Amino acid sequence: MLRHVDYVLNKLDWMRTERIWPNGLRYLWTDAFGLVLYVSLYRELGEERWLDEAERLVTDVERVLGRPRGLWIGEAPDRDGQYFHYLAMWLFALARLGDVKPAYRERGIAVARDIHPALCVLGAGSSGR
């Protein structure tokens, strides 16, 4: 597995140098994968810096993409909506971080509660419960 970690670290360095990620425009789908990557690097290498990077990423995403009723999918002008599959990926990523730092699991639950009313359409005959 370590040979793959070196490859990932090299690609991550390249993306930073090219300002592709994580220091480019925020995009929830990419950030979700990045968050899982940081948690995976922490689990594989045991280095706290990857947890620090993960927490910094969550803070950046919440600051840039956060809205009163949840997270938008991106900060570019054509990325100002909410799509369940993007949000689901972010919730999965928060759950992975929550495996290590339980407070992030609670944050994920809060996001799910915030977005649920906007993304849930009740069918005919549903009582809404």
C-alpha cells in the first residue's frame, strides 16, 4: 500500500502547485473526495497533519459554500444550487472524518437536517411524517 501513498502524495503536491485543489475554487464534489483522501492518509500514515488538513477543509467548505439551508455545490456562478448526490458525498466524507473525530458525524447530521426539507418531496397521500 505504501507505494500508492507516495503516488497520492505526489499528485496532491502537484494539484497544490497548480492551484487545482484544495486552494482553487470550492467545489463540493471534489472537496468530499479530498476529505476522504485526507482521512485515508491519516489512517494509513498516522500523521496528525492529515487530520489538520481535513478539519481546515471542512472549515473552508462551510465558510465558502455554506448557506442558511445547507451547502451549495460550488462557488462558481453556475454552481449555486443544491443537488442531493453532491450533498450525499459530503455527508459520507463527514462520516469518515466522524469515525476519527465524532463531532464531525454530528455536523453531518446537522447538514442532513438542514437540507432535508428542501430536497424531500412528499408523494400523494403522504402524511408528511
